[in-house]
Amino acid sequence: MAEPQRARPKPTPETQHFWDGTKAGELRLQRCDACAHVYFPPRPFCPSCASRKVSVFKASGKGFLYSYVINHRPAAPGFAPPYAIAVVELDEGPRMMSNIVDCPQTPEALELNMKLEVAFEALDDKITLPVFRPAKG
Amino acid sequence: MRRNQVAVVGAAETTELGVVPNASQLQLHADAALNAIADAGLKLSDIDGFATAVETPQQVCHYLGIKPTWVDGTSVGGCSFMLHVRHAAAAIEAGLCKTVLITHAESGKSMIGKLPRSIPADSLQGQFEAPYGVYGPPSMFPIPVLRFMKTYGITHEQLASVAVVQREWAAKNPRAMMKDPITVADVLNSRMIAYPFRLLQCCLVTDGGGALILTSADRARDFPRKPVYIMGTGESVETPMVSQMETFNSSRAFKVAGPLAFKEAGIAHKDVDHLMIYDAFAHLPLFGLGDLGFMPYEETGKFIADGNTRPGGKLPLNTNGGGLSYMHSGMYGMYALQESVRQMRGIAPAQVPNAKISVCHGVGGMFAASGTIVFTNER
Ligand SMILES: [Zn+2]
């Protein structure tokens, strides 16, 4: 029997650029050409001023640990508990949910405000997930 | 909306609460509805307005045999029923209907006839949250709490005390699921569910339901029960994605809905005799006390740990035992409303003496939505 797999995202026309980006090793965000607001998740207009003139850009991939839980039970398919479900605040402003890799999944190791940097985890030949690890240096 | 123009004239829970393996979810709706109709001394044919959540109005109306002229299927999670009360009051005032029935029921434990909840892989949640291992409310709802604790200096012991105090209230309620006393140490030694929360800081999972009947305050005088007036109401939504909340230091939906209800009621915090804050998890009463403006966020944990919300305390909170100890079928808002109505009628098992104003504050989803109702028993 196949191992249960973690939930696979399915891109829509509005989010395809994001998933094309992660596959190419880039974390892509959007910025409003009218008011400079940077936002996430993707959409083809600015949620701050409603302008449809928006641009996709490559984000720094840097941020910090805003909050998290360490999930023990029930565990999602494809996850071995305990595992942290984190929210990362990016240097550009938006926050995103993620996992923290290359780091013990403990309260002692997972300090709020710790600096993080993006890493990429290929789930299959279509989808690569952005995850975060403690920033080097 | 004008205050005290609409009243609750019928209120009841399902005949049984807890584990009810002999009824489907739809039948639990009907059981609660029939109990509320009997409580109000009405016939089914008197009902001309209907609201429910998760199940559709057409499903429940057909099952019950109701022919409504006004329906509301607002379904924003566990506080949907607060929104139904608000919408029903407006509809009655506008003359769209005269007598509204609001039902909730969920076969949360036995899962009989329960509608499946799934997250499509191409939804925003499916793309940007589900892949990171979120799996049901325990893995999502507590995500903001570590940030909230750090910002305001809230301790693990204070968050544990929420469960301890509510168990004290539950001990006074014969229908509460969990009545044995617990200590802060018991809470902090219970099984880890999603750090920082342990089993006793997470809501129960049960079967049950409840129903309310509302009509105009002028008609309410002719009903058998003491009318409970709708004094003020508020509602809002923020985001279905907990990761996308504006901040983890407060809930935007709470901060819109709560103050709206207070303003409409024309009351100050010192006027509140009884308070319900939907407690799916132990941090919610702290968010509620802060977001509704009862005190600075920094003081919320100490306020509860010091015993101010326990029986005999100055602000009786979650007097049925709450979602942590009374019951939680999945959408607890209806049970919070039922307890507010009991307190205003003066018939609650853990009655607050001479209570005249009750504030009932609900959450939907993981801080996704909110609804607040201010009740009074004086017109
Ligand atoms: Zn803009």
C-alpha cells in the first residue's frame, strides 16, 4: 500500500506564477504598481487599493518566525509527529504558513523572531513547496 | 438596529447532549426545534422565518414541515447563530416575518448523517495551508497563541487556568460533559495535542443541538416564558486562513463585532453582569476580553488566573462550563446563546444572581468570523 501523501496544492490561473516560481527556485510575491503594497496569497489585483496593475517579483526569501504550533495529534497524512506548523513573516511584509526544516521541532529550538530563509522541497515533478530553515550567519 | 425591539421567546437544547448515537444530525435539528417550539408554546405552523448553518434551510424546513417567508443560511462557522439572531432581529423589525426559528445541530461525535468537510486542493487554503500539515482545528486554532503570549507576557499557567475555572462552572451544570475538578498541574500534564496546547485546553467533541425562537418585543409579552430582549448586535468576518490574519495579537473580526454590539446596546463594560466568550480553545477568552475592551490584553491572563471569572467572581464567564467542559458539537455558538438566555431568564443551573445584561460573543472558523449579541431581561 502506498504511503499516505501530504496534501498537494493544485494551482489556479491566479496562482500559477507562484508555483512556477518555486519550481524555478524563486519565492515570488506581487507588488501593486499604484500603491506599492506587497501582498500574498496571489491575486491579479491589489487588495489594498483595488488596482489591477500589479507586478510579480522575486522576494528575498528572508523572514522571521512569527508563530507556530508543534502538532502531535492528529497528524496530517504524510507527516510524522511532532512537527511544527509555522507562520513566517517575510522581510517584504506578507506572512505565509510553512514548515521549518533543518531544525529540531522543539520549543527550545523554535524561538519566536528567529531569522529564517526559504528553501524548496519538490513534492513531485509539478509542485515544489517553499519551506524555511534557520538563516545562515 | 433599535435596541430591545425583538426578544427570544423560545430556547432549548436537544433532549440529550453528549453522545447521541440514536439520532442523525438532521433529527437533532428537529429535536432541538420541537423542544424550542414547545418551550415557546407555539405550533410549527406559527414559524414563518427560519435560519440555520451547515445544513441548508431547505433541508431542515422540509424535514420539519415549515413554510417560511424569510430564510437565512449564513454559515460562517460556530458563531453563525449569533449572526442569525442579528439578521432575524432586523428581519422582524423590517416586517419580513413575525416568528423566527434558528436551529443548530451536529453529530460531531457519532458522525451520523454529518456532512463531510473537505478542503479543495485548488482553494487558497488547499494551496497555501494544507500542504504544511494542518489537520483540523487543534492544529490551526492555536497557531496565533505563542505570538500573543510573547507580546503580552501571558504564561502557560494562566492559559491552563482558563480550563480550571471553566471546570468549576461545569461542576454546577448537571448537563455538562466534564464535571470533575482539575488543577493547573492537571492541565499542564495532560496529553500534548498541539504545543502549546494540551488535551484539557482543547474543546470537547460531542453530539447535540439547540434552537431559538425570536419575535417582536411587543408580541413577546404574551408568551409563557420571560422575554429576553436583543439589546445590541455585531458581526464581521476576517479570513478563512489563520496564517493571513492581520495580526496574532488580536482578532480583527472580534474587534469589529464586539464594539458594534456594545455601541448598539448603549452599555459600558461595567454594566455587563454575565459574559460568554466562545472557547473552542483556551486562548479565546483572553482574546475576547481584550478585543471586546474589558481590559488591556496584558491583564487578561492574570484576570482569569486570579479567579475573577469563576463562580462568585466579579465577571462570571462561560458559566455553563464552555466548549472546554460543557459540550462542543463543532459549532458551539448556539450553546453559548442558550446559556445567556437561561441566565437572563434566571433559570441557569449556575445562576448569576440578579443578572440583567448578558454579552454573548462567538467565533467562527479559526478567527475567521465573529458575532456578538447583548441580551437583557429588562425592556
Ligand atoms: Zn494598491
